[in-house]
Amino acid sequence: EVDLLVRNPAMSSSVVTELEDVDDSGGPSVGDKVTYRVTVTNSGNVRLKNVTLDPVSGATLTAGQSTVVTALTVTIDAGNLNDGQLSAKSFTTTAKNGSIGVSTTANAPVFELNVPTPWNAGTAYEGGDQVLYNGAVWEALYWTRGETPGNPTWSAWQEMAESGGTALWKPTRVFDTGDVAKYQGVLYRAKWWTRDEV
């Protein structure tokens, strides 16, 4: 008896999207990074050569073997935050077994950033409402309409920024007695109600 292996080169792939909270603010903000990691698997029964998915090229995968490739890293900017999302992306991997070429595509859906809606001068906001303005999250202290966040400092808006769950001192931020804030890497506790006091 002679058993002949029927050559069946094949690949499969999947993608995982991860948010890196660079500034430890507890949510997406300018400068944070979104990374797309693609897992490529040789799902056939023969060795695959010249496995290519930017930035990797020329790799080899034996039957059943997988590899993980960091295919793309996006640094979030103010435009991304205003859009509230990153667009869908596709990652295609190619390879060969002899003269036979194979490919697989992993599709990453739209990545929602889950940030407040952008500030609108014509919209009325109640105290506690949050908006996005110039890449930062702002919270209304009371009813307001037409007041630009941060201009002037003593406006209806306070900038909400955190690091590791601790509030960052911002000139517009209101701190009550006992509140803890981080300023230039040092923690401070408010002795009384304060705003715009370094």
C-alpha cells in the first residue's frame, strides 16, 4: 500500500484590537494607542513559506503552527476623538507552498472610543453633562449654552482628567475639601473648596 498526501496549503487569521491607556486617564484620550494584533494560523497540511503580513515578511509556518503579528498601532488624535471611533480595517496575509499561493484576511470592525459627543455652541447643557472639546473631556457645572469650555477659566465647564483614578489638577477643575489631585506628579489634598489655585 502507498498513501499519498494530498497537498492542501491553507491559512486562517483573526484580529484583536486593544486600547493602551498611555496617560492612565481611565478612557481614550489624545496620545493613547490602539493596537491591532493579527493571529495567523497554518490551517493546511503542509509547510508555508514566505508568510507575509506587514511588517513581517518571509516567515515560515509548519502545519498547525500560529504566529501573532502586531500589524498596526494607531496613536489617537483629537480628530479620532471627535469622530468617536476608528474606522474598520483589514489585514491580508499571503504565503506559498511551492508554486501554490494562499492568503487570508482578518477584518477588524469599527473601534468605538466611547467618548462624549463633541461640544456644540447651540446645544443647552445641564450640570453634569459631559462633552468633548479640543481632545479633552469637559463637564458642565450648571446649565449653560454657548460658553466655550475653558474660556474663560471660571466658565460653566471644568476639564475632567485623571491618572490612575486620581484627578489631575486643571485650572478649570473644582475641588472640594478633602479632594485629592495630582499636580506635576505630586498628590495634594484640598483644604477647602478651590478652583484655579496651584
